[in-house]
Amino acid sequence: MPKMKTNSSAKKRFSITGTGKIARKNAYKSHILTKMSNKRKRALGQTSMVSDADMGNVKRMLCIGK
């Protein structure tokens, strides 16, 4: 059986932390930011963790064992 291929779009969007969690960037930070408060824009700049419900799909795309 051949090796699994990592999803190219997923490897650019997700990173694995030292504890094994998967970090992601927040949405809504690309354009039309004038109506958004500075506090909200700062918060969106931080990374978030992938939710438990989506963890299986992301791990499958990144070819990470369970």
C-alpha cells in the first residue's frame, strides 16, 4: 500500500503544538476591517486551537496517527 499524501492546503493552514494540539488562524481578518474594533482585530490575530469535533478531519488531512 502506498504512503498517505498530506493535504497541501491543510499543511499551510495548521500547525502542531508541543503538546500535540493543532493550532489554526482565525477567520475575518483579511479585509473590511475599518468597521471592526481594535480589540476585535487584535483578538483575531491570535491563534486558536482546532475544536474536538474537527480534530479527526484535520488529523486525517495532515496524516497524523490517532
